[in-house]
Amino acid sequence: MPRASVIGLGKSGVAAARLLKREGWEVELSDGNTSETLLQQQQELAAEQITVKLGQSLELNGANLPQLIVVSPGVPWDIPVLIKARQLGIETIGEMELAWRNLRRLPWVGITGTNGKTTTTALIAAIFQAANLNAPACGNIGYAACDVALSCNGRDEETPIQNPSCAGSAPKVRPKIQNCIDWVIAEVSSYQIESSVSLAPRIGVWTTFTPDHLSRHQTLENYYNIKAKLLRQSELQVFNGDDAYLRQQGLSNWPDAYWTSVKGKDFLISEKGFYIEDDWVVEKLTATSAPEPIVKVSTLRMVGEHNQQNLLMAVATARLAGINRDAIARAILEFPGVAHRLEHICTWESIDFINDSKATNYDAAEVGLASVKSPAILIAGGEAKAGDDTGWLAKIHSQAAAVLLIGSAASAFAKRLQEVGYYSYEIVETMERAVPRSAELAKQYQAPVVLLSPACASFDQYPNFEVRGDRFRQLCLAWQKDWKYTRREIPGAENSASIGGSSLRLRSEDYRKS
């Protein structure tokens, strides 16, 4: 029996291990961490005859070496054990590549980009599904790609599946997909592209490109080339023509691509593409074809120019896949948006609390601020990333009444705000302190919005941005509920509108102790 090692006990690693086991491999899964949750998973996988080693890394010593190593997306591609594996001639691939090898007979849409890829992926999947196509979203969104492969290869029964990160908290089961998938809709991060050798989608989509993940990829050129690899291996290519960096690359590098622009036909850098004109998404498939209106832009419920860009790329993908206008219009009308991306949580005292936890870099956070009403109370911070914060700081100056700083980046962000002459900030350190304080400040400044848009990774305080956003949601809803309860219980609370009201101070102090 051939031996395979899987590194990383996340949803991708578990799915890869199960897929390999079903294909007849002897599988060992390793993870450097340990916890009660991981110990429980270890027991579950042991029952499936999958060995799990916690608190230790893969070692390549002795004669009994694996023939294959599969790497989860969060594992750096250049750690010493993987360098050694390649030197020893051990095939080393990512979980996405393993899924591709099992599903390559099917057409794929591969969506990548620095920002916008999750919303675009979710919208593309919604359109395909509205056209009665079995087109699951997977990869960096929804199901692990190997979970789709597990479901596709003939399971008759519904079996438990790890909950997709973007699908809320309801229990999920592995769908009865079997062999009738029509399309695979995959959000593909730079980490997943880096570890995929042969992944070649039918349609490749590139949403945006700005500096990100440079601590892993070292240079902007490396980061660009990794993203470009997916598009070069795609049969058809869709680009956001309003992105400054991609537009600069232009036709010289991507002569056959379909370009998009929210600014109209005159801004297309190609003779074919998709653009917005008079509230319509307009299609021009060839240099000689007549422009054709496809769907009204105002049908989309999400706000912001960036979401119009996402809409254009999603419609372009759907039309290149042969989907009709009716299905596109129906899907867009019903599309609710994506969790953790400008997600409306609740309204308290006419103040909207909005979760933009997925804004893990400066550019995404700048878009978040630009998309909400101003002045806003901004909650920012976490584990800082390399990048240009100039535009984000300028947007804070013009849009934010106050900034609450959390996480390990708080002190550095405070210093940067001072350097640009912005002093309306507080270091509150934790989300538990930030939420009640944001409510106080929103009252004080008559701000219509409290926005969590961190401009940072989450790993200093949370396992991922989803958990961070879930915590924000939990605290906001608890605040809203407790405030209503307090107003009922405290005499005269209904007449207290200022932040000096005793009830608001009471609840704030309760939260600060939590």
C-alpha cells in the first residue's frame, strides 16, 4: 500500500486525508498544534484508519518515506521539510491539486485576486446554481475542494461534512453530488496556486492585485507570478480592468482576455469584454459583435463600486459558460452577500453594526470604509501585514469619526495615525471592549455606522477572520439584546439618549469586565 503524508489538520487537510484513504493510500496526517478539538478529530480519523500526529511536524528520516506529501493551504511552501522532500524526489502537492486530479474531467472556474474573490466566487456559484447547474463553491470558500471530490466520486448517502466557513453556523452534510457535478467553482488563493502543478480551469478570473502576503511570497513580483500562473493555465480569462495594476499589465501580457470596467465602453482596454452603461451590464463578446445588455446593475443589493466590479466579472463568467440572462437576473436579485464582507449584523438606536472582518489588508479596509455611511466608528487592528497604508489612512481622515484599535497592531497603528495628524483613536485591545465602546462613541459623534474592518490578519487573537467576525457578531447581538433588556428594567431608561445615560454606562462596564 503506498504511503501519503498530509500536513495540516484544517478542513482541507482532513478532506485530503479522507480522499487519499478512499483511493487506497496509507495516510498519516500531522499538525504542529494540539487542542481538545484537534484531539477529538484525531479520534474520529483514527476510526477511519487515518493516523493523526499532533504537536509534531512531519519528519523525513529512515527508509519508510512517503511517496506523496499533500500540504494544506496555510502551510508555507518553502519550509525545510518540504524543501527536503523535493530534494528526495517525494512528490509534494497542495490539497487543491489533489482535488483537481480527481475532478479534472469537469470544467472549473478558478477565481483569484487580492480582494473581491470571495464575493465574486459566491456570486458566480449562485448564478450557475440558478441556471440549474450543480456547481458547488469550494477551495478558499465553502467546501474544501477534496470534499467535493469525495462527494463526486460515488457516495450514495449523505454524510457529515465540516461546516463551510461562509455558510453560517447551521450543521452541514456532504451533498449527494456523486458524478453529476456540472462545474466546480473554486476560489483559489495564492497559497493554493503555489502548490498546484497542473490546475487548469476552463475559466480563470482575476479580481484585483495589490501588495499582500509578502511575508510569505517575499516580493510583489513573486506574488504576481503566482497569481498569473492560474490565469495562464486557464482556457478563458476574465480580468478586472478597473484594477490599476492589472490594467497596467494590459493587452501586452493578456491579449486574449475578456476585460471589464464599471466606467463604460470607452474604458475597456480590449475590443471584447463587459462594461456598465446606463445601469446595465453590457456584453461585447467579439471585436465585431454588437453590444448586448444582460442585466440591470441596480438589481444587485450590495453597495459600492467594488461590488459592481465583482458583478461584472461574475456575469462575464456566466455568459462565457453559456448561462442565459433570466438565470443571471434571478440569481443577482436574490443574492444576499457574503458573511464577513460588509455584512450587516444589527441596528441599535439607528446605528448599523457592520462586519467586514474579511478586510485583512489595507486596500480591502479602505474599500470597506468607502462603502458605508459616514462618519463611521471604525474597529481596526489584529496581526499587521506589509503593504501601503496611505489610501487607508486618508480614508480614515475623511470617513471615520473615531477609531478603536485592537490586537497586536494597535500601538503601531496608533503611531501611524498620529503621524498623519489623526488623534481620535483609542487602544482598547480586545473585541470585547471595542463593541460597547463603539456604541458609546457612535452616540457621541452621531455616527450612523460601527464598522469592523481590521486591515489585518486575525491570527494574533483568532484562528481566522471568520472566527473574528463571528465574535463581533455575537457581541453586537448580545449588546443589542442586553440594551433592550436594560431599558425595560431601569426606570427612565427610555428617556436617556446620551452616552452619559446610566444604562449605557452600566452595560459598557459589564462588557469591559468580560
